[in-house]
Amino acid sequence: MKESLLKIDNAYASAEDKAILKGLNLEVNKGEVHVIMGPNGAGKSTLANVLMGHPKYTLESGDIIFDNENINEAKVDERAKKGIFLSFQNPEEVNGVTVENFLRAAVAAQTGESPKILKFKKELQNQMESLKMNKNLGQRYLNVGFSGGERKKNEILQLLTLSPKLAILDETDSGLDVDAIKIVANGVNRYRNSENAVIIITHNSRILENIDVDFVHVLIDGKIAATGSDTLAGEIDSMGYKEFTEQVLEGK
């Protein structure tokens, strides 16, 4: 029997007094990959930010249980230390901090111990090579002057370096060409194991072609409207979200 890693129980959440999540339920077990799909405004990115504890988003009611602990009141840095990782849809530029120094600091904050410089540099370069990243990017300021593809690969580099318990990937595939999507997918496959889990938030099924998925969920108007296998993603690609939206509206 699989062990639960994340459980969202009847979550209602808002942003700037606007209700967005409206009774969302979701359970993710260790070793699983879950995909969240849905139209714009359905609450996909809100879900990611609520899980990460972004202060702009308010969990009005419900519970978030992570690794058998209620984290409703935990702050962003506390959730990160507990093992939750969020890959941003639009990664920010950080002037004055190199990729390598940023990741060394992140590992130190996570473990409480600063990694040895030479060993860390070698491991980082190996990870960059696996992602087909120019190794010189490690000495450049974080995301400054990076292409869209380089930024997304850098997010996966962070994932592989930090090796969190739960990876939430918010549209990591957006704006990427076919080859870059395969590289990102391979990075996700290298990360996943029987003790961690992945939540992929996406608009289309291209990234799923190279990842074994356990469940696909359709998010409509702040609720999970349907759950299925990876074939559900293909149905959405061909038919869109109209049918699911109508089901939710009929149920109101």
C-alpha cells in the first residue's frame, strides 16, 4: 500500500478577496506523478501557490497535510525546508547572485550545512550536462539574460540539486520546443523515485509523452471536475474543456 505524501482536504482559497479554490480535494502518494489540467482561470497556479504558502493567497478553510503534518500555518521557507519545491511559470531574474552560489545557499538552507565547494561544483556540472545546459551558465547571474528554455532547464537543475520530497511544476513546459520539452521531461524522470512525488500543472499533453503519469485531474472553477489516466489528457487535447465545464455548472 502506498504512503500518502500530500492530502488536500476540502480547500477553499482566495486571492485579493476573490474566491478561487472552492472545495478542492486531492491526495498524492509517494512515488506518484499527478497532472493538473484546466482552462485559464480555473485555479491551477493558485493551487500551486497555496501549497507553497505564497502570502498573496489565503487558505480560507480546509487542510493541507504534507508528510503527515498539517502545514496550514507554515510559511514559505518552512515548507521549502520540509521538502516542497515549486518550479515557477515565469522564473525571476536575480542580479548579483550566480546560479552556482544560489544553489549552494539553497542546499545550505535546506540541510543546515554548507556543501563543499569543489564537490558541489562537480556535481552541479554533471547535472547541467545531463540537461544539455552550457556549463558557463553556472557562473552567470540567476536567469539574467537566459533564454526561456534556459530558465526552464535551470528550474529543473534546481529540482535535481535540492531533491525535494514534492515537486510542483507550474507550466514548466510552456514556451519550449519539442527538444527542450524532452530534456525537461528526462530531468523529471531522473528526479522521481518511490519516496517522492510530482505534480505537473500544464495546458497541454506534450510533456506527458515522455513521463509515466499516474493520474490526470481536470480543474474547473476551483474544483477537480474529473480524474483519469494519461488518456484523459489526450481527450482534452482533442475535445477541450467544454464538457467538463458544463458538468461543473450543472452541479451548482
